[in-house]
Amino acid sequence: MIRRLTLASFGKFAGASFPFRPVTLFLGDNESGKSTLFDALFEQLCSPKGNSKQGMRLKERYGEKRLASVEFDGAPLDLDPDEFLSLFAIDSGDIKLPMESSASWLDRVKSKLFSGGIDPAALARSLEGEASTQGNRAPAKRLATLERERLAAERELEGLASRRSELIGREEGVRGSSDRLAALERALEAKLAAAKEREALVEERRRIVERESLRSALESLDRLESLRREEERTSGYRGDESGKLLDLERALRAAEEARSRAAARAGLLAERRAVEARKVAELASTNERIARDAALASQLRRSLGRSPTGRPALAVGLVAGAGVLGAIAGALALPRAIASLPAWLGAIAGAVGLLVVALVVLILLGALASAGPRRGGMEAVRDEWRRRAGVGDSGSGASDDVLAASTYEGLVAALAAKERGADELALRLGRERSELEALEGQIRSGSGEIESLDRAAAEAERALSRWLAERGLPSAPAYQAARAEHAALASRVKEAEGEVGKACERLGVRDERALKVEATVRIGKLDALISRPGLSEADARRAEAELAGLRAETEELREEKTRLVASVSGGLGEVKGSLGELPARILECERTLARLAAEARGVEQARSASALAKRIFETMAEDSGLLLAELSGEIASAFAGLVAEERSVELSRFDVESARVVDSGGSMRPLDQLSEGTRDSFLFAARLTLAARSPEGILVLDDPFLSLDAARTRSALRYLAEFQGRTGWQIVIFSKDSGMERMVADRFKEAGVVRLP
């Protein structure tokens, strides 16, 4: 029984281990690994050959490096692949029972049932004629003919033997002349033996040279395999990806350069911001002082406007001055104007003009009278300015303008200038602050741009690093080195392939595998033949020289032998002439007698064997029908357990096509006329019945109940439980039906469940 299946590296599983119970259920959806586990079990239980259909399928699907192992509780199972797939396993719900006549597993089952699966009655009938002793049968007729031919040949042989004895007596007189010939032949044999010894040395050296050549071919093959592995290790550099690498490096350089430019711009903006910030700070400090002075100036200027000696007096003075100027102008223009007017109107105009002049003079006199008090108010303003502004008469700077004003108008203008200066400085400070905010906005925007460029540069660097890591390279220059290494390895592989190709051509094989096998076999044979591995080239050359001399001597001895043989043959010629065709005729008669005797024995043995075989097959024919009936009954019993009702089954031959099954309506039908569920139930019953006759103890079922409804599925599980109770076999079930877990648990006490993710 299987205790554990370990998949070190098999398909989607790596380092996975699965425990097994007497009944084990693997549950999982499609592509969860059920088929992979089935294939792993198949390979571990059946060990299919690599060049077989199943072996090539496993290699194509899971690769050559797949690795799995099975731990058994007791003796391990070793099953035939075809028998496992056809009888003990159901793969992906395919429940058919292949019974082709070429299947080796079917022959084994038949041999257990019917002594090879043959039709004994038919064979017994076919042997009836061969076993008969009646005279009108072919064997008896042939024996009579052979007996007549034998008697005729014996009479002819007796006459020929008498004639040969007479001629042999005459031949003895010629034998004395052959003594010299015998001595000559012994000398020739000695020379030939010596020559053979030298030829053996030459051949020994040839074998040594050939063995060295074969070893060199194997070394070339090993070197080629090693170079190919090295080339495969660098196969990732077979295609030229320099353009892609260059693009990645350019992208990285472009990102870094863009980031450097953005950083430089940010540095310049930061410097400008620092300058602008200092300027704003200085202006803010100055503005605070100027604003205080402007507020004081505004206050003092308003106080001058409210003073009686202040701004109104100034206005009066101005009006008075203007009136004087107007009076003077009117006095000068009045006579001319009066002269041009009518007399009455001129009188009125003259009176008005005199009145205006008098009024102006009065106003001017009042202004002159107030000039003294006005000067006293200006001094008070200067004193207040000097006290609160913190400046002196000898001070310097803009603050001195107020103290330096000598007139009322100058003082008012100086105070107004202070106010205007504060307004202008406030405007300038606002502009500088706006400029500072604009610079800070540019810096923030530049920071975002730098962050974006940092990410772009990092991504470009990661792309280059990923590209290099995928190829196992530490740096970009290492790619060119790897490309150069691959090119060098490819060149060496081509050179080694040329050497191996010449070796294949020399040995007459088609490929490298055949070369390795042929060279290994030949080396093994040569190792067995070579007895002097230290034989040098010089020794071989000396042996070749000696061999040439021995061949010349041997040729001379052969010529002398030819002459002596001719002499002896002359004496024997007379005897042989008398003998003529006698020896050949005697030999022919003896061969004819031997042939006739052998043929007669063969006919008699064949007739006896046919009679024995006929009796054996007649006995077997009586038993075969009983065995088929017994097998039909067993399958019918299992089938009834699956469909939950009695159904008759008939088998006329040992194959699925001959099966007849009673359907639900009571009619006997062939399998192809049954429903899919009923047909699969019968095939499942037939599988279990045939499997039970084998000593192996495991069933591996991958979705075996796809075509069965729920009731028949429960019946099938119930029958499986009965089957396991009778046989003690281990059962492995693969299913994607989650409800199967409950049904299996209900039927099997020792069931284990493995849920595949």
C-alpha cells in the first residue's frame, strides 16, 4: 500500500508531500493538480520507458527534470503501464475498457482465464485431419510414398559401396608419395603460424590505434556535450539585444540629465529667492520706520491745517497776493476799458474797480498782520518732529527735510513728501513680496518636477537593473562580455560538432547518440581483444617487416607444394578416374536415405502431436464455455451492485463488442445501444471483475462517475466498499465534486481527504 507521495519537482508541485490512506480522496477544482498527481502516481507505479508513448507524454508535459517518489507500506507495486491504464485506473472520467487483440495486458488476463484466450473447440476441429491414421488421409499416403522411396535408395547404395571398396584398395599404393608432401605442409604451417603471429601483432597495434581513435571520438562527444551545456547556459545571449540595452542606458542618462537640469534651475531659483527674501526683509524693516514717520508727518500736517496761523492764513495771503496782482492789472487796464464803454457804463465800471482794489488792500494788510503768529506754529511742528522722529538739526538723511524747511509751504511739502514716501515704499514692498511669492511658486513647481524626474530616473534605473537581473548580469558591460563568451562557445561548439560529424561518418552512424553507443561497444570489444596494450608503433613496424619476409618464404613453400601435389595427384588420378562420380553418388544416396527417414519421422511426429493437441483442445473447449459463463455471472453480479437491480450479461467471446446486457425494459442489447450511464456502469463492473483476478492491489480513479447520476454514484461507492472489503485493495479517487467527500466518508471508515487549492 502507498503511504506517501512526494513531489520534489513535478508540474505545478514543488516540495509537496501527500499522505495516503486505504481510501484516499483528492478534492479540487479544474487545474488544481489532480491530473498531475494522477500522472505522478502512474510514473511511480509503472515506470514507463522513456521512448514509449506514455514516457514521451510525461517528458513533453513535465520535462526531463521532474522528480517524484513513493513510500510503500510493505512490498512496492510494479505494474505494466498498459494494464494499469486499461484496468486499474480511470483517467479523466474515461471509463472505456480497451480490449484490442494486440494489448499485452489482455493476453495475460486471457491466459489466466482461457489458457491464452484461444478457441479450443475450433482448434480441435482443425487438427482432426492431421491426427487421423486412415489410409485415405494425407499423412498415411505420404508415409507409404516415403517407404517406397527408402527401399529403392538402399538397394542403390549397396551396389555403390561394393564398387568403392574395390577402388580404395588400389589407392593405397599411391600414399607413399605423400610423405614428402606432408613434411612440406608442416614446414608451410610453421611459416604460416609465424606469419600469423606477426599478423596478430600488426592487428593488435591496429586495434590499439582504433581504440585510441574511438576514445578520442568519445572525448570529442563529451567535449561537445559540455560545450553545449555551457552554450545553453549562455543561450540568453544568443540574440543581440544591444539595441535594447542601449535604449535603456539612453533612457537612464536622459532621465538623469533632465533631473540635473531641473535641479540646477531649482538651485538658481533658490538663490534668487534668498536674495529676494533678504530684500523683502530689509524693505519690511525700512517700511516699518518710514510708516511711523509718515503717520507722524500726516498728524503734524493736519495740525498745521487746523491752526489759525496755519493753512487758512496761508490761503488768505495767497488770495491777498492774487488780489493785489489783480488790482494792479485792473488799474492798468481800467482806463482803456472805461474809454471803450458808454459813459454810464464806464462810470459803473470805474466805481467797481476802485471797490475791488480797496478790498484787496484790506486783505493784504490782514495777511501781513498774521505773519508773525504763523512762524510760531511752524516752530512747534519742527520741535514735535524732532522729538518724536528722533532726529536732530545736524542729522542726515530724509528726516532732515522737515527740519530744513524754512517756509510754511516748504514744511507742508516736506511732511507730504514723508507720506508719499511711505506709500511708495509700501507699494514697492508689495511688489517685492509678490515677486518672492512667484519665486516660491516656481520653486514648489520645480520640486514637483524634480520628484517626477527622480521617479522617472529611478524607474529607468529599475528597468535597466531588471533587464540585467533577468540575464544574470551585474552591469551593462557584462552583457557584451557575455555575448562575446556565447559567441566563442558557439564557435567552439561548431568546431566540436565538426569533429563529432567526422567521427560519425568514419564509424558509419547517423547521430551522436548512435556514435556514443557504437564507440562504447567497439571499445569494449577492443578491450577484450587487446592483450598487449603497451605495444608500440615501433614494435608494430618491426612485425610488419618480419611479416613481409615470412610471406615471401611462405609463397616459395606453396609453389613447391604445388609441384609436389601435382606429382602425387598424378598417381591418384588414375584411381580417381576409375572412381568417377562414385563418391558423389554414394553421398547423394546417403543424403536421400537420411532425408526420407527424417521426413517420415516428421510426418509421424506431426500426426502424433496433432492427435495429442486435438485431445487437449477438446478438453479445453469443454472448460472455456464454463469460464465465459462464470465470468459473465461475475460481471452481472457487479453490474447489479452498481445499478441496484438484477441484470443479465452474456459474453460469447472475450471482448467488449460481444457483450450483451439486459436494459431496464428487459431487452438484451449490445453496449452501443445502451444509455451512457448504463454502459459506463457495465464497463466499470467489468473493469473491477477483471482487475480482481490480478494480484496487484490498487485502484486509481480520476472522476470515474461523470456519467452516473447521484443514485448510481452512491451504488458505485457502495460496491467499491464491498470490493475493498473482499480484496483489501487500496483505492485512490480524484474528484472536483465537493459532495463526494460526504459520500466517501459514509462508505469508507478509513478514508482520508486531501483538498487541493
